Amino acid sequence: MSTAGLARTRVRRADIVAAALELFADKGYLATTMDDIGRAVNVRGPSLYKHVTSKQDLLVEIMESSMATVLRDHAVAVGSTDDVADQLRRAVEAHVRFHARHRLEAFVGTRELRHLSDGNRAAMAARRRDYERGFRVLVERGVAEDRFRVGSVRLTTYSLLDMGVGVSVWFREGEEFSVDEVAYRYGDLAMRLVGAA
Amino acid sequence: MSTAGLARTRVRRADIVAAALELFADKGYLATTMDDIGRAVNVRGPSLYKHVTSKQDLLVEIMESSMATVLRDHAVAVGSTDDVADQLRRAVEAHVRFHARHRLEAFVGTRELRHLSDGNRAAMAARRRDYERGFRVLVERGVAEDRFRVGSVRLTTYSLLDMGVGVSVWFREGEEFSVDEVAYRYGDLAMRLVGAA
DNA sequence: CGGGCTGGCTAGTCACTGTTAGCCTCGGAT
DNA sequence: ATCCGAGGCTAACAGTGACTAGCCAGCCCG
């Protein structure tokens, strides 16, 4: 069948990206060599260039697809209801779910931003700011609608976001908490932080 | 005076460490070269070895002194009262104050842990775990004494810590908030998180 | 059956970087 | 005046690592 060749190629490339992700998360982008990545997929370093144009490309691919995922999840969460408190709760749950389920992507996404080439980093940073603005806007609306009571919108928003980001550092699948449990509990914590009525 | 030579040496060394700190924070440990550090103190890279035994040494010095600072501040905060809620509040304030005032050290401390040599990393990680345990113990005691009401001690503790760590990422001296304001407000947020009575 | 693309391999290039070696200067103490 | 050590400099070494060049095997197509 004519799809076999193509199919195999596709799989390989995905394997490479997956291996790169694990290594970037574990050792960091700069400390990871193309040979390391090759070894992880049973190939010599230089062979990778038959599938990928550069090491930087791997990083870009990882960060972009990961960013696309969070943004999509966030939009779904916020769009699923009109109640600000529910929106914030669901947004936080999505945020945490992402940082737990895709902890490596999330981890690499925050840690390796600076090793993106200038153009890529700027684009990425902009999308990240948009994402954060989404949360700030929710908190602001909650306050305006008298549903939340916060000392500072900005600090509260940072707290919400940073709590969730932290999940990607300690979370491990199959330990004490499931993804859903963590998401749910962080949703509660978020409601406390904003003093939800 | 015989101290002049010594004094100058000491100052220089401190300058080197300061420059290294800034560069490590900005570009990352691996991406920073000895020439970079040298340039920052108007000296060629190799000359640094008259003051420092290795690049790794610079990282170790930064991380150790920084860790010593947090641990000391934490001990003072917890020792300054007997009331669990006050203890936790002050511990969080100290935590946040540290991450704001010493944001570069804090930032490097969390980001570059993996580039410490094995022995140093293990020692550092252990002290970090102790520090975290200090918070968990406070939350546990608060719950036991019926002063706090939390869904999960572990998750709540992580949240408290990660919120504070996040401060080192966005905080800038002389902008909207002073160190004290941030510390105070995060203390409030912490009280909300633990559902302090 | 045979040609050629796909994708692997080895060898090599080039740039870089931590660190050492060895030299020279200058300021302070004798 | 002179000595000397602290500390700067350049040159060089050794290792690394991204990426390229060029070769070859095997599989799919005709």
C-alpha cells in the first residue's frame, strides 16, 4: 500500500519529537544533544536531519503545539458557561488539567522559552500574555459583578496561574492524585483565592 | 595597610559572583560563558580563574548562599510567634519577600538546580525538601488545631509555595508594588487558601 | 527485474567554550 | 631602589556538538 512509507515516516517523526520532549524536560534544551535524541529512538544523531531541520525546530514544534492545546482548552472552558465564577473555575481546572496531563510540555514551555530564537520567542511570549490576560479579565469581571472580592486583581491572577504551573513540576501520573482530582481541588482553591461569593 | 590587597580581592570576587548571577538568570547557566562573565566585570574570561576555581563554583556559591538566606528567614518567621496562623502567614511573607527581594537568586535557584554537579544537587534538593516540609507541617498543625480547613494538605502546601516562587518571575523593584506590599498581600492570599478561621 | 527514493550510517567541518600555561606588569612592602 | 606576588593577558589545548557531505541498503514502483 502506498501509505505505508508515509505512515512510517510520520510515526518516526512523532517519536523523535516525543523523545526530544522527554530529554528537554529532563536535562534541558542546551544540555540535550542530537545524539541523545537519536539514541532515544535508536538512530544516530545525524540521521535525525532526515526528519527534522534543526534542534531548534524540535523545540519550536513542542512549544507551539503545546501552546495551541492550552489556548484551545481555555477557550472551551470559558465558553462553556456565562457565570463568571463558573468560568474562572473551569478555566483554572483546564489550566491545571493541562499542566498535569501534559506536564513535560508545560515544563519545557516555561523553562525553555529563552532558548527559542528571537522571532519564535516573541511570538510565543505574546500568546502567553494573551493567555494570562484571559484570566485577569475573568477576575476583573468577577470583581465588577461583585462576585469576587480580591485585594489586587493582578496579584490574585498571578497566584492562580503560578499555582497551576507548579503542578507540572511535582505531578506524576498514577500517584496520590489523578488528573481530575487535582484539577477539581485547584478549582476550589481558586474560588477561595478570589473570595467567590 | 595589609588589608588593602585582601579587600580588593574580596570586592572583585563579589563582583564576579554578582555578574554571574545576573547572567545566569538572564541567559541560563549553560548559555553563559566565562567570557560573558569576564566582560561584565571588565576582564578576560581566563582571568576569572584567579578568583574562582570553576564556573560550577559560581553556581554553587550562588545557590548555597541563597538557600541559606531563605532557611534563616523562614526560621525567624516561624520562631516569632506560637500561633499557627500567624506562623504560616509570616512564613509565607518571608517566602514571598525572599522571592521578590532576591528574585535573581531565587530564579536561578529553581531553574538551574539540574546543572549542579551530582553531589551539590543532592545536598541542595535535600535542603529544599526540608524547607517545603516546614510549610506542610504548619498547614498540618493548623488543620489539627482546627484553625485551617483544607481539602488536601499536600496540594494546599504546593499552592502556597508555588505562588511565592512565581513572584520571582514577574516582580520588579520600583514598579506597581513594593516588596512589603507583595508580601503582605500574599500573606492574605495564603490565609484564604488554608481557610484560616 | 531494475531504478530510484527514503532514510540510515560514517566521517568530517566548524565554531565554541572551559580550563591551563606561561608571560608580564604594577603596586606595595622592605 | 628593589623585590615579589597578585592579578591581568594571550595562546593553546581538549573536548563537544550542531550540522553537512557523501555513501549505501532496502523497499516500492513500474
